[in-house]
Amino acid sequence: MTSSTDHSQEDVRVSILWKAFCFAHAAEQEAYLKGTDNLTPRRIVEIFQSDLRHRGVRINPPEDLDGTHTWVREVMDIYTPQGA
């Protein structure tokens, strides 16, 4: 094994990643800590459906998220840029 003293300062690069959790207010922090703001499959569908309505696009949400790929394909077609 090579020790760090075998490398010059120019040969070594150090990367530091710091993740900070910032909350606008105590209720937001509490929701994060309790997990009540976690994304569920149903919540993800609600978010997409809301955005699609805002865009004027109407597609029926899936009734069952297990094994229903038609809705996912429709959403992907809508959000995938043309020519991609």
C-alpha cells in the first residue's frame, strides 16, 4: 500500500461533499424528521397529475400502481423532449 507521503501535493485532489438540511420553519423540519413528507407512489402520481393539468394535458391516473406501465409510458412521452 502506498502512503500519502509518496504523492506530491499536485498529485492529490480532495473532494468534500457537505449536505445540509435547511427548513423554512419548524413544521417543515418536523415533517422531515417524522417522514410524513416522504414521497409515496400515490403522491408521485398526484404531483405529476397536478403538473399535467397545469399544462393542459389530461391523462387518466393509474388505478393500481403495481404493474401498470401505460401511465408511466404516457408521462415519459410527455416529459421527454422531442428528438431525445
